[in-house]
Amino acid sequence: MYIERKAGELIGEARIGRVTFSKSGKSIYYSGKQFKSLKGSGFKSNYFEIESGDDYWISGPKKDGADRLYGERLPIDIDEEVREEYWTRIRNQPDRINDAKA
């Protein structure tokens, strides 16, 4: 998934990583954090992190790499455990398999 920390900003730190979902599908878990849906009430965000209350944008990664809301070409970190899958299955660019940033 594409995970961008908004925390009151339009552009924030972003990464590609593997998330898990609660049994009900109402929560997302990533890197020891739990996220709940804002149910459409967020400003440029769709989830909030339970502990900090920070807003996030979480969505599936796009095939063209244009994951940021306004198309900014800022680096996006890619977690090591999903790097191969991201570059081969999502982006169809296996020659970039060692690239840690999109």
C-alpha cells in the first residue's frame, strides 16, 4: 500500500509497504501502528493513526508511480520486504528491483 503521513500538511513523508487488515476490515495495521478510517471526513486524508491522531492517506500503489495526491515527484521510500513485488508486479520495471525509492 501507499502510506503518506499528512498530519495537517498537504504533502508528507510517504512509503510503499505491506499492511494488514483487521478481521472486520475497519482497521489497517502497518509498522506497529493501527489506523482507523476517517469515513470521508478527512481533509486530503482517509485514515488516522490511533496513538498519535495524525492523519494519513493510505491507498493501493498506482502502476504509473503517481501515488502522491498532486503528482509531486518527491521520493517515496519502499520497504525492503515489498521491493521486488512492487517493481515487478505493480510497476512492471524489474530492472529497478534494487531501487529503494520510487
